[in-house]
Amino acid sequence: MFKLFNSLGKKLESFQPVNPNVVTLFTCGPSVYQRSHIGNFRTFLFEDILVRYLEYSGYPIKRGMNFTDVEDKAIQEARARNGNIKELTDGNIDSLAREMKLLRIKIPDYLVRASESFDQSVEIIDQSLNLQIAYRYRGECLFRPHED
């Protein structure tokens, strides 16, 4: 039995996929205002090992990863280079893909840019608020802790 540590519940729990036909895994990708660094790749390597182990265990996997390609740091870096934010982030995403291939890290099935996902993000937040699994605090949307 495969177990993972649930940091919220502070205990080991048996892995049970929500959908027995496919495990969906969404992982945070880098902020792409600069090239990815060793800390990013440590995270991506762990995720790659997890995906490979789940596949080895017989689970089909669909994985997504996001890029934070629009934020203050990216705007500032693009200005500092006298360029535009899209050229900056495109170049850093291309570097990331090349470096993941060099490290033989599997590329996720879905690569999502924050700049192209505003509407979906708003919809997820609205649904979470309506389901009362999130709440507003000082104008921010916060998610409620999961309770067993």
C-alpha cells in the first residue's frame, strides 16, 4: 500500500485516487521571470519520481503544471532588460523545457500559463466560495482546512 504524508492532518495516509481510472496531478510550476534554478528542479525531480512510481504501480496519470508568467517580478525584469514580458517568459519557459529534457524529467501533459487562465481561476474561486470550502478575508480568498 502506497502512503503519503498529509501535512495538513500531520499523518501518513494510504493513497486512494479520486478516480480509479486515472490519477490527475496538478503541480505548481515556476515563476518564469528568471531561469529555473536548482531549487525548482529539486521539486520537479520529486514530482517526476512520484509520477513514475504511480505509473509503475499501474495508475494512468494525467499531469498539469502551471507557469506564473505574469507578476510584478516579471514586469520589473522585462523593463530592466528593455524587453517585453512575453519574450522574457517565453525564453525562460523554453529554457525550462530544454533543461527538464536534459535531466530526463517527464514533461507534464498540460502546461498552463497564468496569463491565459484568468477566467478559469476566477471560476474556481467562485465555485469554492459557493461550496463554502473557501472564504474571504480582507478581500482575499482563503481555503478552509480539510476536515475528515
